Amino acid sequence: MELKTEKHPLEPFLPQNARILMLGSFPPPKARWSMEFFYPNWINDMWRIWGLIFHNDKTFFESKGEKRFDKETIESFCKEKGVALYDTAKEVIRLKENASDKFLEITTPTDIAGLISQLPRCTAVVTTGEKATDEI
């Protein structure tokens, strides 16, 4: 099996009012996506946790009757709350064809300082996992 470099499929989500920059490592393979946005994997509970915390409803960000998250609702929420999203890797090699961070080799890291420079109100950077934290 030939290992190929994979470029990040999404642009950084950088609302101008963002006070928090949240960084993951890299999106899962597109076959696992339920929407064209960050944390798109239907089995990932991040949007359910945020729905529970902010709306007391773990299904708040789900498209009703479908196995996908509602991108427009999530984008509006992030803009309203001042949350910017991206990942710590711009290019990776997947050592296995899955979404596991432990099988990602980062070939091009993200210019995090460059992202922060586009967010004049940003006061905090948070990471969503061990690999993302290790890359900061």
C-alpha cells in the first residue's frame, strides 16, 4: 500500500468575534463525514456534548430524522459564541485508513500563530486531543 499525503479538506473557520480557537488534529476520512465541517463523524460526540451543555439537548445539533449534524446550526452557534475551529495539521499521511490520531503522521503543521493573528479578540487556544496538544 502506497501512503499518500492528504491535504486538509476544510478552510479554517475564523469568525472575527472569536475569543477561542479550538484545534483538533485532522478530520477523519471523508467516508466517515456526516457534514462538510469540523467534527463531522456521526459517532463523534462533540456536537452532542455541546448541545447538552448549551441547550440541555444532546440532539440539538443533529438534523432531525437523519444521521448527520446540521452544519448551518453549528456554524451559527460558533459565530454567536465566538468559537474558531481548525486543526494542528495542514497535511498528513494516514498510516492506516482510519480516523485514529495515533496513525496520523503530520507532514505539514498548521501555522497556529498565523491563525491567531487573524483573530484579534482571541484570548484562548484549546485542543481536543492528545495529538493536537502535542503539536502546539
